[in-house]
Amino acid sequence: MPELPDDGTLSTQILSSNWRPSRWWWPLVALSAALTVLFVVGVTLTVDRGVGEWGNNIPVGWAFGITNFVWWIGIGHAGTFISAFLLLLNQHWRSSINRLAEAMTIFALVNASMFPVLHLGRPWFFYWLVPYPSTMGVWPNFKSSLPWDVAAISTYFLVSLLFWYLGMVPDLATARDLAPGRTRRRIYAIFALGWRGRSVEWHYYRLVYALLAGIATPLVISVHSIVSLDFAIAQLPGWHSTIFPPYFVVGAIYSGLALLLVLMLPVRAVFRLHNVLTDKHLDAVAKLTLMTGTMLAYSYVCEMFGAWYSGDPHEQFAMLLSRPFGPYGVLFWLMTAFNVVTPQIFWSRRMRRSPAALFIAGLLIWVGMWLERFVIIVGSLSQDFLGSSWRDYAPTWVDMSLLFGSVGLFALLYLAFLRWVPFIPLSEVKGQRYEKAREPGDHGTEPERSVA
């Protein structure tokens, strides 16, 4: 395993990307900005002309909009899972990747929050979903799942944002002290909140950080459970299932871990962080991906078995015939191959530590999880109880622009994060080095210290 350099060299290695961008940064920003413009065009047309610009029809009233929503909000779960849950479990390996994952959570939630608002048809009335006092004589309908979605997502976003920002404060102070130029030092100083690294500051920092982790961990389960109830409370074949809450939570973490691999490996290669993002970290994330992928495969089997065992002919048709052999059968089998077969390569230690294998697998799983949401939503809606009302769905270019444009917006925000924010938690990585040096067998040897 590569050895970490001394503290000063490590700070310079990590923060140098914030002072001068990589040669890949500007081309990627240009591509992401072009896709973001496409997203803005799609949003503008949707708001100006309505959701009739989408491919939605009767009975497929939910399509790309809600598929993208569930996909993006699911991606946002892995960051909190890695940072908060693994912090509570005292898993030290999280310290090199947690900020990359936390940023993924924030930017995925930004994307996710826009699609339900656009799907309303009249997005300028979105505030009707907020449980404000009845000053207008109109109370939100608490029997609807939409107000619960708003409450859950806004709470999750706020806690995740605080958790992400609080973890950055010590590193923003390091950037403040080392930044070239007065303007940069002043900007970092504002966001560092006067941090000086005193013992009392570290005491309250660890206390609040652990408290936010304790709050964020159950939110991972509650938020996507509430999203899953949007479907489970319906009487539609393929949706009305009690397995949806755990099934959706596992799928959310799974898709987020896949995207983390897609993001982490290029960062590791471009910035040459093999001594920080080691093979051990790749192995650990791959094992988590394999575990959640196996749990998701088990959920697929339980979903099929529940439909068969129910004796309901509509449920049996939807799950056992329509999905694998219906109009979206090809997508179903691609989903199964990507989500179930792909992670099986991680039984091999060599594959778990191969950047190329991890990147390709993460990309396939990420796409496969979008296909899963599409098959669940559109597949069930297009063939419901009454055969005479069946109708297939086809996306328009506006649908496609919103999908790929949201990916571009996410990439643009993430590139800005890599450019101006310390994306490796320096304070945690350095702390782990000193704790490891004090372990028995190290003869009390400490790493070389530095003022930075």
C-alpha cells in the first residue's frame, strides 16, 4: 500500500487542484455546460407549454419525470450512508472517500427536487405542497404522498448539507492558510468560520458531527421508504407491494455506490491519489456494492414470488408475463443483466481492485438502476387492469433533454466542487495516520509533522 507523505506535502498534493485546474477540467466543463443548457431548454419548454411536451399519455401519466426523480434521489443516499452510517460504525476507511460521496448526495438532491415540481403541470403552485398555516384557506392534502415527499426530501437535504459543510470547515481553514492570493484567502476565511483548530473547537466539532450522523442515518431509510409508498399505496398491479420500502432503500444505496465508483476512479487517476484512494478503498466499496447488489437480486426474487403466491391474476400477469415478455421486455432483461449479473465479478479480489473493471461495472449498474425505475413505473402504468386502455409510452426529445441535461447539470456542479473545494478530508486522513502510528507494534513512531 502506498505510504502517505508528511502533512505539509499531503496538503499541497490535495489542494493544488484547487489552485490550478487539471487539463481535463475545461473540456469537461464545456461538455457539462452544453448539456446543462439543453436541460434549461427542456425545463423552459415544460414550464411554458406544460407537460404535454413530454411523451406522457393515458394511462402512462408518470414517465421520465418521476423515473428521473426516483433515480436521482436514490443516488443521493449512498453519500449519507458512507459518511454517516460508517462513521457511527467507526469504519476508518471512509475518511478518504466520504467527501466525494457527500458532494454526490447534495448535487443529486438538487436534480431530484426539480422533477416533482415540473411534473405538477403548474409548477408555480409548488408551495401548495408545503404545510404552511392556512392563511389562504387551503390546507395541503396530507392524504397525498406529495406533501410527505416534500417534508422528507427537504429535511434530508438540510441535514445532508449541514453534515457536508461541517465536515469541510477544518479543511477550508487549511485552504485559507495555504491559498495563493489575498482574494482566495479571504473567501476561504469566510467559509472557514474562524476555525483555528483549538481543542475546544475540535470537541464541539466531533460532538455535532456525530449528532448529525446519528440524525442522517435513519433519514436514509425513511426518505426512500416514503418515496416507495408513492407507489405501494396505489392499487396498480406491480406497485401494490409491502416489499417496496426495503426494496427501494437497497436499490437507492446500490445506485449511489455505483455512481461513486464512476466518480471516484477518474478523480483518483487524474489527481494521482493512489496513496489516498488506495486499493483497500476500492476493495471496500466493491464489497459494499456486491452486498447491496445481492440484496437487490433477492428483492427481485421476492417480488416475483409474491406476485405468484398472491393468486391475483392481474399481479401475476404484470410481474411474470408483462415485465419480462411485454413491450419493455428488452429493458427488463438489460436491467437484470446490469444489476444482478454485473456485481458478481466482485467475488474476485482481482476485480475488486481493478479500476477498469470497477468503472465499467459502476457505469452499467448506474444505467441499470435507471432502467429498473423505468420498468417499474412505465411498465406497470402502460398495462393495467383494463386491456382496452393499454398504451405504450415513447419519450420525446424534451424527455431526453431533461434526462441527459440533468446528468450534465450534476457533472457541472461536481466539477465546480472538485475545482474550488478540498475534495479529500485532509483533517480526517491526517488524523487516521496519527492513530495508526500509535497502534501497538509501531513503537510509538509518529508521522512527520508540518505546520500545515
